[in-house]
Amino acid sequence: MEKIPVEELVKYKMLPFDLYNENGEKLVDAGEILTSGKLLQISQYDVLFKSTPKHTESRPTTHMAPAAPVAPMEEESFEPAKPKEIVFDKTVNRKSKFKAQSQVDMKSYYATTMFALRENANKDAIQMVDEIKDKILDDVQSVIQEVKFCSQLKLLGNYNDCHALNTAILATAMGYKLEYDEDVIEKLAQASLLHDIGMTRLPKEILEKTSLSQQDNKLFQKHTHMGYKILKYEMGLPEDICLVALEHHENNDGSGYPFKLSGEQISKLTRVVGLCSFFDDLTSNKTVHKVKNTKEALRIMLEVGTKKFFPELLYQFVNMFNYNDLESYDEMIQ
């Protein structure tokens, strides 16, 4: 057997060899598809070995035994940020198609839900996630035909209060506009709301920094692993929802993290949520690209192009609403 680093496994969509841990126990059979979930499970092992078969024989594909419970990783040894009370930004977008009270209600429900999830990812917290998901589905569906500009859907105010909501609103709007199946739209809304759940396990000082050192950034990037584990093992959500938390920083060209996945290796839900999440980051000035309005943000999206996004999805998103959206975000605050 030959030692192999986890990073090298990413280039294989289908594993061409058997994979073992240092005790000689087989983890994955040759011929299995390497999903992000499996890569995450495999990455728990310090040492991995591959075997080179002497001859090829057909074998049934077997599934890797679940690694539950996965041993806590190093990043969970610190004290995560836990607010002592529920606080949220009540800023209203005066140009929004959502009523002012509906905007405040969405933020209130989300803040309450996240407060509960930080305390314990129990059944009550999961039910709260479903309730805010249903509200977003209802609110977006009720206004989607009236929306001319993308800015008319944006919640304004504190980024941490609005980002997951804005991502969910955009992904849901995209689902309705492109006539996705209802169950897919529901999954997009839920996955968007929870895609950054791993941030709740990061230390407060990391979340409050305006710039990150190389070491800080390495720790920050682990929120993807943490998010997957919370959704998978604490909340028991479906794999396709969990993968969005794990993959939402992957890029179409393989330049993202945590596994440098590319193209079809990135799950379908993640492609939509990742695009919507990045757009909200742009319009919230959370990237290196500073923009004043939606038109400038869409221009940046096109410049970034297929390096980051799937071409078809990018084209559909950019053409979803009127491109000539010049309303300044600062002027939209009520």
C-alpha cells in the first residue's frame, strides 16, 4: 500500500483504488463516487493509504460505513460566540416589495432561530428553521411577479442579521422565476438559511475582525466543516442540505475551499446557493469589489464569470430581473 494525502483525492470523481486507514481497515472501495460528504469523513483520518490492484475484477459498489459519531475536530476546542440576548437590526428597505413589517419579522424570526441553534440544535430549533423557511417561501411567492429590480428583494442593515435571509430570498426567487419543482425551491430556501451555520461555532474574536491573518483565515474556513457536521449529525438533515454548508465556498474552476471541487463535483443546490450568497456579499460590500448598486454588482458577477459560477446559472441570474438597477443601497434605507 502507498500513502496518499487527502488533497490528492479531490481530483478523482470516481476512486480508482481501494482506500485504507493506518490500521489497514478499508474505508472506500475502488469504483465509488467521491462526494463532498465522503471526502469530509475521510479527512478525519491523519493517515490514508491506497492500494494498486494487480488485476481488475468487477465488484458491486458498496457504501462507506458512516463515520458517526465523527470525533470532534481540533477547531471545536475553543469557546464559540454566544449572545446573551436576542438582538437584531430593524432597518427597513423603503424600496422593497416586502412590507416593512414583513422585513422586520423575517429578521426577528431569523435572530430568534439562530439564538436557539447556538444554544442547542434540538427539535424546537429545527422547527423554527422550518417556520422561517415557510415565511420566506410565502413572502417571495406573493411579490415575485411585481419585482422589477433585484434590489427590491434585499433586506438592509447588519450583515449578520441579513445575509442568510437575503441568500434564501434570492435562491427562492430564482427557483420561482425558473420554475423549479416546489420541493427543490423548499430545499434551496432551507439550505440558504443554514449554509453559514458553522459560523456559530467560531470564536467571537474571529467574527468581529475586519481583516483576517493567514491563521485566522485558516480557522474561518473551517466553518464549512463545522456547518456540515451540525446539519448532518446534530440536526439530522438530508445530505443535499448538508453539502451546501460544506461546499458553498467551492468555485467552478476548482479554486475554492475546503476541497477545491470543480464543475460537476459541486452539488446542484450548492451551485445556486453559492451564487446567491456571493451576490449578497457583493451588494453588502463584503468582498474586495466595492459596489454602489445592483447594476455594478451584476457587472462584477459577469467579470468573475465561469471561474466561479456555472455559465447557465450565471446567465439566468443576471437576466432574472432588470439589469439597469441603479438604486443606491444607502438611499434605500428608511
